[in-house]
Amino acid sequence: MYKIYIMIQQIIKNIPHLNHSMIPTSIYKLNKISKIHNTDIFCMRDDMTGFAFGGNKTRKLDYLVSDAKNQGANTLLAVGAVQSNFCRIAAAYGAVENMQVHLLLSGQKETIPSGNLLLDYLFKAKISYTNSTENSKIESESIAIEKKLKREGKKVYRMPMGGSTPVGVIGYLNAFDEILSYEKKNNIKFDYIFVASGSGGTQAGMVLGKAITGWDGDIIGISVGRNSGELNTVIKNLVLNTAEYLKIRIKIPDIKVTDKYIGKSYGEHTIAGFNAISAFATNEGIILDNVYTGKAASGMIDFIKNGKIETDSKILFIHTGGNIEIFE
């Protein structure tokens, strides 16, 4: 296990990054939920990464914003939904790093901003809105904004939805290394990792870690928007492109995703998701959200209840943050 731990660190040691994820992520057993479901369930609290209300995007942006600064950029351009967690944290990074931030948000402008949008304004981001809902159209509009900003003399670093680029993926390759370190320190072996999977970068980082180290557990992505086939392709391409960026050769392991817990569409609440939110809140004092982690937890619970996971398994649930959604 020690050699495995060193392997990832050697690969990424020279990749520059910021360190706004200030509070070390904790992993611990969910005792009451484990007892309810008669299996050992642990939680990785990436909702507590300690910057701008935390979440998985802090790991990505530590690398993305560092890359932007190294390229001489003075302006960040990010895209997402009106209540995007990624855009909220990108706005915070820009404010702290003295970079102008432009956000292109899909959805209706709120008369009274709430949740993430309220924080976007607090961080003084410049916000544009689009009625487009298709990712390709939104990205096209962001490219048009990038060109306009460049004509105005700005040095722009444009980031796609969720910051899911090879640079951003490295954030979760590093997180996977933390998981291996926890296993080694606590003499434990996780059989399954469950994570909400949207733009694919978080799961891609862990799949790449699995490919590098030969870790033999299953990483199961609970899709929050894309169908399984599309998400599988997105993750595969991110893994391959990140490996190429890092100049390493890998054999991609099976990528496991399911789209059975999305509900009607991205962002729509589900009964199973709400039940999972309630279970985590009342049993563990942990707050999930309706868009990402609630659905991921509902998928994990359903896997257990339907016998898709052996009762003596050890499961790690990645809490990717986003709990500000509860206050929208």
C-alpha cells in the first residue's frame, strides 16, 4: 500500500496548485446508518474543504486557478446553472486571487438572489444569463463572451461546466490518494466508493487513481443528469486526456455509472433523494442536497437494499458538498 501511495504523489508532485482547501478532509464511519443497513458505511467529508462553503469544486479550482495564473490570466470565465456550486467557488477564488470573474448562468435571473447566486454577487462576480439548457449551446455562448473579453484586453481563462478538464481532474486524483492513505493508516480496504457524478471530473480523477494503482474496488457514479452512456463516454475521455496531460500510460478500468436515480431531470427533486437527506440529517447530523448528494446517497442505499452489495462490504460515500441548495 505504501508504494501505491507514493506512486500518485510522484506523478502529481510538480503540478502547481493553490491551497484554499484549507481544512483536511475527514473520513469516518457513519455508525447509525451502518447499523440500519447492516454494512460498514464511511463518509469522506469534502463538503468541509473549508473555502467558500466547501465542496468538491475546491479541489479542482486549486489546480485550475493556479494554471490560470501561471498562464498570465487576470480573468476567470465559468459557466453553470443559476445555482452552480462550481461558479460560486470560482467567484470566491477570483475575489481572493485578485482576478475578475465572469459567470454565464443558465436559467432565470432571480429577483431576490438566494443560495449560491447570492454568494456569487457577494464575491462581486460579473454575471450574464442564458436561456439555453443544452451544454453545447451554453459552451458556445461562453466562447463568445471569451472573445469579447479578449477584445477588451482581458487575459481570459475559460473553464467548462464543473471545471472538468485534465487540470481539474488532478484535484480528485489527489483526493483518491488521500483515500488510499486513509486505508493504509487505518488498516481498512474499501470495496465500493459512491459519488454523485455530473460533469464527470470528480469520478474521472478517482478512476484514474484506480488505473494507476491497481486498486480493486468499485467506483460507482450516480448520475445526476446525463444518461449512463453519455456519462461513461465523458468520464472515459477525461481519464484518457488527463493521463496524456500527465504523460502516463494506463489501462482504463471498467467505468461504473447509473442513471436510475436522476428523477425527471437534472435539478429535479426525488422522493428517494429527500428520504436520504432526512436519514443523513437525523442519524448523522450531515446535510445533503437535493441535486447531487441526496441522489447519490439514495442510489447507494438502494444498492444495499436490493442486494447489489454484500452485507460485509466496506463502503465509502463521497460527500461532494452543495448543501447550500437546502437554503435556496
